[in-house]
Amino acid sequence: MTKLSVNINKIATLRNARGGNVPDLLQVATDVQRFGAEGITIHPRPDERHIRYQDAFDLLNVVVTEYNIEGNPVPKFVDLVLAVKPTQVTLVPDAEDAITSNAGWDTLRHKRFLTEVVAEFKRAGIRTSLFVDPVEAMVAGAAETGADRVELYTEGYASKYAKGDKAAAIAPYITAALEAQRVGLGLNAGHDLSLQNLKYFNDNIANLEEVSIGHALICEALYLGLENTIGAYLNQLSEIRD
């Protein structure tokens, strides 16, 4: 079964909008796991506009499943991850002013830098994943850095799926997943996955280990409730493949 890691950035965004501690990020993380999610994901940014760096430490007290911290490996972020020591760190090449992640690593161009960063995290016993586009060369390049996994950037899939072209949407991801399997990398995926498009993706990517979902899940929870929404995602991930 593919694991569901819930990104709780949007909960922090809502909390920060009014100050104080409503909603309580730690309580939400606790409840998300109680409802069945197998992981918690956060993506702190330098301006701390949603997840604050202190949140990363506070969550250590409540995350009992997999703990995944995403971000661009600038020195401050590297120091944070080494201090927190989550289950997994996912390296994302996002600019400081990016609203959301919008591209994967060029693992060939940045091979030396990524190799150094990956080695530092692995010495600390932290599983390391690289956020990449569904391109065979980028997946192969990720393996050469020593990374443990890749996370496929799925915005392109979600966009084409919404337009009705499922076969074209999934094709590059099938190829990238096979390449990950060939070079010995674990496989994660995330960005714009939702209750509308997740099942088809999961059914067609046989070696998928984990999906990280935040924005869509929180939006859907406004109508369905958080517990029902997580249950719906888990049902899609656990159903027998067609």
C-alpha cells in the first residue's frame, strides 16, 4: 500500500492569518495520524509564512509516524534538518519568493552540490529524497548523488488529467518510475494530487511508496471533514489495482 503523508502547511497558514494558536498545528498533526495517515510533511520557507522553524522542533513531540521535512537546502534549512533529524528530508529547488514549488531539480547540473548535501544528511541517518520532474535523465542523475528516493513532481500530471487526457498525463510518470526502479531509488510523488486524480496515478505507478498531499486534502476537508477526507484518500491508495 502506498503511504499517505499529509502536508500541514495550510493549517499553519490559517493559524498565522490571525496570530495565536488556532487552529492548533500540533493537535491537527496528532489527529491526522489518529485518522490513519502514515506521515506528516512540512515545508518551512525562509520567511516562515506558514510553517515556522520552531514548529519543526515542536512536531517532534507528536509525530509518531514518518516525519518528512521539505525545502531548499540553504544553510539555515540544512541546520534545521540536522537538528530535528526527521525520518526523511525532501530537497526542493524552490526560490525564496516562490508561492509553491514549481519545478524539480536538474540533477545533472547540480550533481556536485546535491551529492554533498545528500551525504551530509545520510551521515546523520536521515533518508534523503530529491524532488524531480518525470524525466528519466533527472531520475538517473538523482541516483548518482546518492539519494535514497525521488519525489516525482506531479503538477503536470494533475493538469493534463483535469483536461481529460489520462494516458498522456500518466505516460512520463510511468517511464520515470521504471527508471527509478532500474537505478534502485525509492519512489514518492506529490503536488496537486487530489481525490479526483490520485487513484488513477496510484493504479498505474506500481512501485509508488509514498504520496505527500496538502493543499487539495485541506480544501476537500472543508466539505468532507478531516477524518472523512483522510479516510477517502486511504481508500484510494489501498484499493486493488484494476
